[in-house]
Amino acid sequence: MTTEIANRDFRRPGRGRGLLDVPKHTFLLRLLVDKELQVRYRGSILGILWSYVKPGVQFIVFYLALGVFLDLNKGLENYAVYLFSGIVLINYFGEAFGNGARCFVGNGDLIKKIYLPRELFSVSTIGVGLIHFAPQLLVLLIADFVVGWHPNLMQLACAVVGMCILTAFAYGLGLIFGVANVFFRDSENLVDLLVMVLTWVSPIMYAWERVADKAPEWLLHLYLANPITVSVELFHYAFWYPTLEYEWHVPPHLLSMWTPLAVVIALVTVVVGDLLFRKFEGNFAQEL
Amino acid sequence: MSWLDNDPELSKPMPPYVPSTEPVVIKIDNLVKRFVLRHTRSMKEAFVWLLKGRKGDLSEKFNALDGVSLDIHEGERVALLGLNGSGKSTLLKLISGVMHGDQGEILARGRIAGLIEVGAGFHPDLTGRDNVYLNGAILGMTKSEIDENFDSIVEFSEIEQFIDTEVKFYSSGMYLRLAFAVAVHTDPEIFLVDEILAVGDEPFQKKCIKKIKELSQRGKTLIVVSHDLDMVKRLCERGVVLENGKIVEDGDIRDAVSHLRPDG
Ligand SMILES: Nc1ncnc2c1ncn2[C@@H]1O[C@H](COP(=O)(O)OP(=O)(O)OP(=O)(O)O)[C@@H](O)[C@H]1O
Ligand SMILES: [Mg+2]
């Protein structure tokens, strides 16, 4: 009983095509994102609503403690908005990167027993990150409208670019650390540390001019070469600058030089992550 | 003796083995799988090892599969036999794509569904229902196909009552029931079954074997790993015996069984 199988091509089992597999598996991807959220909010009454409550409270605390009590508004007008537009980004980055780094180990039960294009796990962490990012963005926009926000199209486009850079960077780093984590569980501890350091070496809590005032030029260049600094500045340019009464300047050459460089760095991270992933994917099942 | 003897279908003797002339669906060529008997799992040790100029091996290695070559043809029912640790599960994992080999090559065509040991790709924190969807999607079903087959899957597994319970609370038999039910409903062209039938109770084993027979009658290819030699003798016409990662016997199931059971 011969079927049409004789006419089909041979495949090598377990060899995915990386990101190219994603469009073919949108249903599976959706299930993986659902699964992630379900596992995260298991046994919780508010469930996903938590992702609205947390940034809301965070913003109010910043506004009162830093803006009103510490009076940081004097230095930077609308400091709470300034701070929050950076915080939402680093929250998103930390979550996407951290979950990316943990995703292969966390899905060990699936990886050991059945083949699916495993890069879907990484992609699904970005999906989860975006779902949690949306409420924070909403809080940011509400704050923006309260203080008076007049963005132009260019500034909105910058926000989108900043988001894309950060997504690619988090995805790439998540892959690299995720692969490493399968072999050395130290890697996931390193992630939290790295996110903390990255939070302080980008202009989230303070303005970039502080670095420019103190640091030699080469250090400032290094500072601006950090894709997170670039994304954060693009977000400031989009969500904070249009609320100001006075003129403010983004770091020199932000759009002409540092943004393209950040795009390149983020893409290189993705390529390196993808190469590492392809090289080691075949050993995941036996190491987990 | 066992229920196998009372079943009119299964008590019939297997016809003598004739090498198949059907198209090849799995082509395995000189496959080697090397495992590391790892001593270390921390960066510290690896770092020290690097500092010392990578002297000595960080870890011992051995070949779980050592040059396996095997062609499996469409519609064949192959039993993969061997003592504990001979490499049977490893071979199935390589065929299903869960792991990659270190040397040699595997080529396959057709949809493969594998039940690799107990717990074939379920997420412990999800309910049975969610796992049916996840597992079905992994095995290549679309949402509407799963929707359509959902009731029939649950009915086959006979665990309606527990379908909304997280699977980490399932007994191993319940796990098997659900995994088997999903796998057969994906209509695989190649079906890999490792051991798992052993944890099913007798009525369910019967049901599985009937289903497996049915799949094979529809021309599906079957690779079964089992230590139940009486059972595989009635289910498979071809037997492959592995010993320390090498094939030592490949042919009629009766020869394969007597290789493992020289006195009986
Ligand atoms: N992830 C792993 N890491 C290291 N060694 C492994 C791993 N998986 C299997 N092995 C080794 O490979 C060898 C073959 O294992 P395998 O599971 O294929 O045996 P098997 O034939 O299925 O045995 P059984 O009849 O007990 O199921 C064993 O010696 C086992 O210890
Ligand atoms: Mg085994």
C-alpha cells in the first residue's frame, strides 16, 4: 500500500529554520504565550490585572516621592514622566530578557519529550513582555495627557524605533543567555545583575547631561553606544520632551549616528544568539 | 496465559518476515550519539578548567549510539529491542528530533508522532485540556482540527473527569492515556512508541494495541520499544536488537526475540 509519501522530500528531524519557523506556527505561538500567562497568574485573583496595578502604583509613588517630596522636578520638569518613560522600557527589557534566559530550562519538560521549533519559546517571551508592556504604556500615556503632551509624528516614530531596538536586543540577549543557562545555571542569576547594572548605566533615573558633564568623551561615546541608552533617549524624546515648556536637547548625533549603531548592535545580538541556539539546540534535551 | 492469547486478532501467528520493498521513510546512516557523563555544571569549574589550559577532559564521554544504520520502510512494524541502557530511547529521540546526533545522519519523511517515555510533551502546570491543545498544536494540528477532535480525544482517554485538572496531578497511567489519545488523533504517518504502554492498565493496553493495529492496517509506520517480548511478537513483524549502541540483529521478530531470550 504505497501512498504519496514516496514523492515527498526527506527532512532531517529536529532541525528548525530559526525565526523563519515562526509565521508557520502562529497558533502554537499563541498557545505558548497563553500558557506562560496562565502559569504566571495561576491561583491569582486579579490575574493579568496585576500588570495594570503595578505600573499605576509605581507611577504614583514616583510622582509623590521623587517629584513632590524630593523636589526633583526642579532639575527636570515633569520628572515623574521622565522617569516613567525610561522605567517602562527597562521593565519590558528586564522581563523579555529574563524570561528569554529562563525559557529553555523552564520548558524542559516539553523540550525533553517532543520536538517543536524551540525558538518559539524565545519568541513567546517577547509576546508575554509586550502584553505586560501595554498597560505600562497606557499609564504613561495617561500621565502624558494629564501634564499636556504635544508630540509630532517624528517623535512618535522615534518611540517605535526605540521599541524595536529594545525588542531585538532583549530577544538576542535572551537567546544567548538562554542557551548558556541550559549548560550553566549560573547564567540566569547573571541576568538580574545585568539588568540592574544596565538600569543605572542608561539615563533612566538621571539626565544624560550628567554623564556628559563628568565623563571624558570616550566614556560618553561608550555610554551612548549602549542600545538601551538609545532606546531610553528615543522614548524621552517621544514621551517626555513634548510635555516640556522649554527647549531640551537629545544627546548629539542621537538620530544620525547612535540610533543606527544601536540597530546594528541589536541585530548582531540576534544573529549571534541565533547561531548559538542552532549550534546547541540539539543538546538541550540531554542537558535539561 | 495473558489476554494476548485470547484475542482472536493477536493470537494469530505473525507471517514470516519478508524485507519490505515499500519506499523508505526513515533512513539512518552510521549514526553516532555521544553523551557526556558530566561532572560539572557550574561556570566556576569550567573557568578553572579553561585557566589550567584545558588540560584533561572536563568530562568523560561515551557513545550511546555507536554507528547505527537502519532503513525503515513505509508501513513496517518494527520492534526495537535490547537490554536497559542499550540506546533504544536515545534512537527514538533522535528520530523524533528531540536531540541531534553527533555523527552520521537521519533522514525522515512523513508526519512523526512520538510517545517518548512517560509524559510525551505535556506541561505539568497546565490542565489536561490546555495540554491537549498544546500537544496537538506541537504535533501539527490546527485549532479547528483540535476543536473537532477534542471530544473524541477525551473519550478515548477515558479521563473526562480530570480533563480540567493540572496534569502534574495525573497518575502515570492517566498521563499515558491522554498522550496516547492526542498522538493517535493527529493521524501520524510514523508512530514512535517507547515503553509507555507498560503503565496502562490491561483494558487500556488492549485499546491501545487495537488502535496501533488499526493504524498499521492503514499503512502507517510503527516503531515500538518494549521489554514485553510476547507483546511485540504479536505486534511487529520486524525486530531490531540494540546492544551497547550497536545493532546486533535485524530481521524476523522471532529471531530478534530469541536473540534476547536464548533459552526460551
Ligand atoms: N541525557 C543523557 N545524558 C547522559 N547519558 C544519557 C542521557 N540519556 C541517556 N543516556 C545514557 O545513554 C545510554 C542509553 O540510554 P537509553 O535511554 O537510550 O537506553 P534504553 O535502551 O532506552 O534503556 P531502557 O530499556 O532502560 O529504557 C544509557 O547508558 C544512558 O545512561
Ligand atoms: Mg528507554
